[in-house]
Amino acid sequence: MDGFGSDFSLGAGSGKMDTGTIMEQVKVQIAVANAQELLQRMTDKCFKKCIGKPGGTLDNSEQKCIFMFMDRYMDAWNTVSRAYNSRLQRERARI
Amino acid sequence: INMENQGATADPQLQQFIEIESQKQRFQQLVHQMTEVCWEKYMDKPGPKLDSRTEICFVNCVERFIDTSQFILNRLEQTQRSKVSFSESMSE
């Protein structure tokens, strides 16, 4: 089933899209996706912890709470990232 | 990321790049997931910073999460293998 492949000449002839360009575009897309993921989860957690009964605006204490939770969430994320990385290194060293 | 139908696999540099980025992505996804799961366990009251006790909790959480995942994988593989040998003996 090559219907898609036969019309899509990514590498054929002089119309070749630069490999470097593709790589850059993919990197950007991945970075954006990661940022969105982080934003979504962080917002979810902060909202659940900081906003009890949603009012007409975000009051001062709610805002302070959100800022604090954001920082803690980033700390947690970095801690998890480091811990996971160490674990992976250890697993690879065993093989 | 699947670019097999686009003739891109002719380029080994691109192929390697995709493999590496995919691996990085899987890593990132798991960090997101584990952060969320572990957060639920520990963060009732956030302080001005992550104290060392909480940090240790997060590290333990990550390690046990991975252990759990491996444990489940091994068990599933065992179950699959015993199923296969069962069906083989049935067809004889």
C-alpha cells in the first residue's frame, strides 16, 4: 500500500526538502508538544489545589497559591527527570 | 513519528534523528506521567521549596513506578508464554 508514498516526493530530485530543515521543524514540534503537556498537567494540579469554589475572579490568595504550586511542580518535574535519568543509566550499565 | 511511506528512510541521518527524538519523547512522556502520579501522593501542602524529605519521596516514587512497570511486563510475558504452550498442546 504505497498510495501516500508515490505522490509524496520528500527526497526526489531537485525538490528535496533539506534534511536539516525537517529535523529543525520536528524538534520545534516536539518542544511545543512538551510545553503543552506540561502546561496542561500543571494547570490541572494548580487548579485542583488552589481554586476551591471558583469565584468571579482569581483572588490574591489563589494567585499566590498558583505561583507556589507552579514552582513546586517544576521542582518535582526536575526531580523526577533526574531520578528517571539515573535509573536509566543504571539499567544500561547492567546490560 | 512514522515516515516510512515518505521515502525518508532512504536518508539514514534522518532515520537516526527520528529514532533519537522518539526515544527522547518517550522519556519526556514518562517524566510527565510520573510527576503527576507522584505529585498526587505527596503534595498536599506545598512549601516554599521542595524539602529533602519530599525529594526523597519523589525519587522513591520514580524507582517504584519503574519497578511496578517491569514487574507487570514480566508477569504478562509469563502469562503469554504459558498461554502459547497451552494452545500448542491443544492443537496436537
